[in-house]
Amino acid sequence: MGMGVEMQFEPGIVVRNILIMATMTLFLQACVEKKMEAPPRPAPTPLPQLTLKSVDGKDISLASFKGHPMIINFWATWCVPCVEELPELDRFYRAKQDTGLKVITINLQEKKEVVKSFLSQNGYAVTALLDSDGKASEDFQVFGLPTTYFINAEQTILDNHMGRLTREILYRGFDTANGDLK
């Protein structure tokens, strides 16, 4: 004797499942058909004029970098994507520093000793400043970490990126800051 399993379906459940599957199919179809595009660039804005302490205790004015394209990156040691992107940012800086590029990292409200130790352990060459009171992140309107700004030599913010940087994002931002608005 075979042991057959008799399955019973409630009509309401069957209809509900069909509707769910139809909705998912339509949603996926719409996603496939929609062409994904990069978000529009923000309107150019003047660089906030701030003076911040470096991890070495020196006062550094952002105005002192006038005449150089800049990448300013807000980060923290507790931020996983921040820590993951720093090696790429440092490699990019080392490859482009002969162009006059300045890369400034601004740490968000951590103790100087923590930041200095982290950077020295990893051998990063970028300029490291401290946003001890959160005023810099407020002036830049940072809403999440990491956030990166691409600034031209005239100290105008031309582009920004919130989230982990990639090599492609760095090159696009660098090209924008240098006047190549592809």
C-alpha cells in the first residue's frame, strides 16, 4: 500500500499567494526596465572656512589649501565602511599627490590619541584633522559616515559622496574637482 499525501488548499490562501507572486513579478519587471542612473551632482557651494586641529596639535585652516584640488573625507575609527575605505583613499592620494591633490580626513569627535594611534599603526599619509566639537560636520552638513567632498582649487565643493568610496568614485570626484565634468 502506497502512502499518499492528500493536500488540501484553502481558496483564500491560493488567491493571496497568486496576488503576491503577481505583485513581485511586476515589481521585478519595473526594476529591470528602469535604467539606473547616477544621482545628479549637487549645486556647487563654497567650502566652509574652518580651522581645525591636526592630530599633531597644529591649527590647520582649510583656506590654506587654496590653489589645490581637495578631497575631504569625514570618518571615525568605529565606522566600519570608513575604516574599509581608508586604504583606497590613501593609495589614491599617494598616486595623485604630484598633481597637487590634497586629501584631508576629518575625524568626527574622537579623542586625538585614538585617531593618531589608528593612523600611525596603518601608515596613512593623508592629512588628519579633528572635528572635536562636531562643528565642521555641521557646517558641511554631514548626515552619515563616511562622507566625502570633492573640491576644486578655488575652494568650491563640486561633488560629494555618502558611503564607502571605491576607486571609480575617487577618480570621478577627482576629475570633477579638476574641471573634467564628464
